[in-house]
Amino acid sequence: MKETKKQFSQQNRIVELDIIRGFALIGIFLVNIFNFIQLSGVSTNSLPNNDWVDIFFTGKFYAIFSLLFGAGAAIFLSRAKEKGKPYLFYIRRMVVLGIIGYLHSLIWGGDVLLPYALVGLVLLALHKISSKVLFIITVSLHILGILINIYAYDWLYGGKPDIPPVLDALLIVTALTSFLVYFIEGFTLMNIDVLTKLKSRPTLHKWSIIILGVISIFDVISQMVLTDHQLTQSLLIISQPLLMITYILLLLALVNGKIGRNILYPLQAYGKMAMSNYLGQTAIGIFILPILVHYLHHYLQPFLILFGVCLITWVMQILISNFWLKYFYYGPVEWIWRCFTYWRLMPLRK
């Protein structure tokens, strides 16, 4: 048992990735809760304007989550190779994730775990291609996807009929490969050890934050003050990868400092239990939120219920995650996932 614990313990986890993953979970729940509240029967017309959610959160936090999943796949494959059966473990890991995602999708139509599992299997077929080549390809696809969505504005939002078949096909392809692009980017960035390179080049890190931060601020302010919907929609599409990278760089800078690391440290456990917390958010949004809305809508505005549930959920999940991991190696769902991946009963209690 001691050998098993040593072989499969979660030592050597990358703290920065867990903290960023926990940060992503916060934004994901805020985005999803607007969909959850619609399922509870509350009209979005009774909610305040949530354009700021689109500007700062929508797409950005799922992108971070996807990027980190790709990074996690790189780490898993690297460590699985040391155990002698990297492909068997990895494929089994994705199959189990797909089953969990499928069961989750029966409850919540916005599930991302099943697509993640499918994309993860595609990633395995590409993983032997040079990381630099893969990165160039995915960045090119990223830029192409942005340009295609901007060009298709008149058909997507302007009510223009008869979208050209080629453009329609390109939109479908970019939508289907959006997860894959972020996966591969995370996978390749981890393989080229970008975290170590940023730590060894603090000046590059600082100027990257300054340049991207200034561009992002200008982009966000423009979206808030401009009234031309086509222009603001284009800026929204462009801002997604820019804000995502800016968020990550800022978090890494904070984690590298003592004060920032102490402030963000509770997010580490939150991120280590990402799947358990993600599924927990669905349970709260599907089963608890409608009850609260039903009984409290006579006394509180829907947006107060919405943000109150968000805040309470974040605080409770962070506290529970930190308490749980004091006594257990993994979150409950992560433990089940790990047991089926390695096809053995893994140690859970510390």
C-alpha cells in the first residue's frame, strides 16, 4: 500500500495550474448560472443587463479551463510513460471522463466533459507532432476562426439570409475544433515548459502583461462605450484570447509573489477538485437554484438571488475543498476517475 501511495500520490502537482483552474471555475459558474436561472422559469428580462458578463467572463473562463485540460493531458502522458503504459492509461482516462460527461449531460445540456473526452482522444493522435509545429497550426486556426466569425456577422446577427455553404461549413468546423485548439495550445505550452521560461524571464513576463493589459483595457472600454453592435461584437470575439492570456499572466505574476500566493492559495484545493466542484455547481444550479427562486422571488430581486447563490457557492466550495484535501488525497469524483483510469482501488484517505 505504501508503494501504491508513493507511485500514485499527487505530489509534484503544479500549484500554479491548480490555482488558475480554481480561478476558471469561479468564472464558469457565473456564466452558467444565467442559463441555470432560465431553467428555473425566470425570464432574463427581469435580470439586469449582463453585457459585462459577456465582456469579462463568457468564453474566457471555459477557454482557460480547456487550455489547462490540454496542459494536464501533457503532464499525464509524460508521467504515464514512466509507469510503462501511457496510451492504455490515457485512453482509459478519456473513456471514463466521457462516461462521466455523458451522465452529466443527461442533467445539464451545457456539459463540457464529454466533448473534452472526445477531443482528448483526438489530441492523443496528434501528440507526437512537434510541439512548435502544433502550436503554430493551432494559433493559425485560432486567428482563422476569429476572422471567419467576424466576417459572418451579417448572417449570424444581422439577419442576412442564405449564408454561403462554404462559410457555413467553416463556421461549423471552427465551432467543432474550438476545444481542440485550446487543448493543443495548452498541451504544447506545457511541453515547451512555458511556466519555467516565464519564471526565468521576469522582464518578458512583465512586459507581456503591460502590453496585453493595455490592449485588453482599450478593447473592453470600447465594447462598453460603442453603440455599433457589429463593431462591439467583433471586439468581443477578438478580446476572448487576449483577456484569457492576460488573466493567466496576471495570476502567474501574483502567484510568484508572496502576498499574491497567500491570497490565492485557497484556490489551489478548489482547482485540484475541479471536476467535483464543476459537477457540484451543476447540482446547485439545477436542483437548488429553482427552489430558492421559487420561495425568495417575492422578497428578493432575481439578480440578488443569482449573485447571492454564486457568492455562497464559491465560498462554500472553496472552504469544503480545502477541508476535504486535509484528510483525503483527491476529490470524490477525481478519486473515482483515478480508480477506473488505473483499474485499481486507489488510496483515498491520508
